[in-house]
Amino acid sequence: MFYGWLVVASVFLAQFFMVGFFTYGFPLIVEPVQIEFGASVTEVMLGFSLGAPVGAVFAPIVGPLVDKWSARGLVIIGVLILILALTIMSLSQTVLQFAIAMGVLLGSANLLLGPLTGSTLVARWFDSRRGFALGIAATGTSVGGIVIPQVLGYQIAEADWRAALQALAAGVAIVVLPLAVFIIRDFPGDLGLHPDGAEAASSQAQSAGGADALTLTQVLKRSAFWLMGCSLGCLFMAYVGVLSNLHKYATNLGVDPQSATGLITTIAVAGFIGKLVLGWAADRIGLKIGLWVAQALAIAGIGCLSLEPAFPVMLVGAVLMGLAAGGMLPVWGAMVGTAFGVANFGRVMGLMMPVIAIFNIPGPILAAKSMDLTQSYSSAMQGFVGVIIVSALLLIPLRLPIRDDPAGGAKRWSSAVGRTT
């Protein structure tokens, strides 16, 4: 077996715990924390939203370090911070302490264990199968979204939210830390290997690996950077804004807590399928078409939930949202690799993440504020549908390079579908 798949498995498990809690598990502890501290939903969600500006500040610094220093080293640091964050959150005595620990520490861990490092590592180890490998690694977020809420829900029911966070911290220390230290390697060349396990690096991989690093100015002058960043920023804002409030949304409409958790699990299961399918498709069909499909699914899913329907219809909305989420990470990574090359992957991702974060910050707070003011999430969800429509329109002028064909033809550009061959 090609060693790169062990790297994929390690990234999978890192995102299983990190995103499994930060995105899917956190909604389960919102209500217990709110009750214990006598806080509003907005106050509890403050920590979640603080994580976005933390990422925005540090991503441009971490991005070049991924390319020039060690993605593996950054992952190890991220694992240690994640363990510390969960422990401090579990010991917090006020909602402000909870919010600061979550925003600063958990936000930093999310940056170091997210696509900035994970997608970069996978992109280095794979070339022709890059989209598929990125899709498999990204399914860690979906599997984590299936398992982590169930584990947290059980721990909260049997003990409390503090014990649940401490158990999660122990799991990270036992499972993820050894993988980061002993399994992950930065480049195939570190072990005398080539991308995809080939006997020699392909001309495409050699070109990408030997490309000169782009400067900050060169990256920022490319329209592709801004079109991708703003489009994905709008999409992530809507998705995270809904998901982070989904449990509270459902229970407010009379859904029992276990079934509300089931909505989050449904999104994760559908996301698992979406990541595999769209990750595979990223190597074969148009990247823009893939992202447009994800945006259309998100519009349908959030629009469905905005109607405050009966639970079976909520499940349909959750499935559509999950399938949409499946296209986000693998297609984003494939787009960056295609437009800027693997040699600049970390730097570009590091610069793009603050752009996305600027859009992402208000999502959870706007949804929570809608709830506090109107006792309903409908207005916020309807607004998120409009934001995703803007996201789709921003992709129209995006031009992506088409990989050279086997005969060695010149690089071409596509403004219609951004197809990689």
C-alpha cells in the first residue's frame, strides 16, 4: 500500500475530532452551557464566532510556514492546542471564560488541523488522484459529524457537558497525537517516494513541485484568488450559520433533543457521500460545475428548513445540506491546487482563509440574533439563501487552467466549467 494513504488516514482522524466537535458536536452543548451560566444564545455562540477572526489573523502567517517549514510540525502543535482547549473549556466558570477558550484556543487548533495543513499534506502526496484523496481525507469531518455528536450526547446525558469535553480531550491525546508524531510526513521525498506511489514523478507533479513560490502581491493580484475566496466565504457563512444553530432550531420547534441530534448526524452522513462523489468528480468533471451543484443543494436545503416544516421535511433539508457540504472542501482544495500549483498551496490557502473568515464571522451570530429577537430562525435562513445565490454568481467569471494533455499540449484556461483533465 502506498504510504500516502497513511497520511490521508491521519488527516482523516485529525479532522474527525477537530471538525467533528467544532462544527457538528458544539451545537449539542449550547443549551447545557446556556442553562448553567444563565446566558443568552448569542453569548454562548460568541466563542464559536471568535474562532473565525483568530483564523483570519493567523492564517496568513501559518500558510507560508506550511510551505517553508513543516505542515507536520504545525499539525502536532494543533493537536496539543486542541487538547488544551477542550480541557480549559470543561473547567470554565463563566460564559466569558468558555467563549475565550473556545474562540482563541479552539479557533487556533481548528486552523492548524483544518484544510490549511491537511489539504496541503494530501495534495503533496497525490497528483492524478488528488481530488479523490482530498475527498477521502475530508470525509473525516463527516464521520466525525456522525460519531462525535452521539458520543457527546451520551456523555451529556450520563454525566454533563464538562465530562463530555474531558473525554473528547482524552480521545484526541490517545488517537491523533501519536499519528501526528509518528506517521505523518511532509513530502513523499522524505521517504524516497513519489506522488501517487509512482516510480517517478509525473511531469505535472515535477512542474508543480519545482515552481517558484508566488509572492503576496502576485497572489493578491490574481482575480481567481478573490473570486474563489468571496464565493466560498458566502457559502461557508450560510452553511456554518445554519449548522451551528441547528440543534437549537429543531428543539425550539418541538423536536426532542435526540431527534435534533439526528438532524446533525444526517448532515454528516450525507456529507460523507457527497465528499466521496464530488471528490472523485473533481478529478474528472468541471470544478465550477461541482461547486454550483453544491450551492444549489445548499439553497434547497436551507430554504426547506426556513419554512419551519415538520420533522420528516427537516430531514430532507438536512440531507440536501449534507450533500452540499460534501463538495466544499475537496473542490476548494482542487481549485487552489489547479489555479496556483502545489508549491503555493499553503500560502494561497493561508491568504484565502482570512477572506473566507470575514464572511464567516457573522453567520452564527446573525442566526442566533434572529432567534433572540424574533424567537425564530426563518429570517436568517432566508437571508442565507440569498447569500448563496451571490456565491454562485461570483463563480461565473472565474477562469481555471486545464491540465496539459498527455501529448504535452500547452496549458489552456477555461472560463466555462474550469474542467481538469
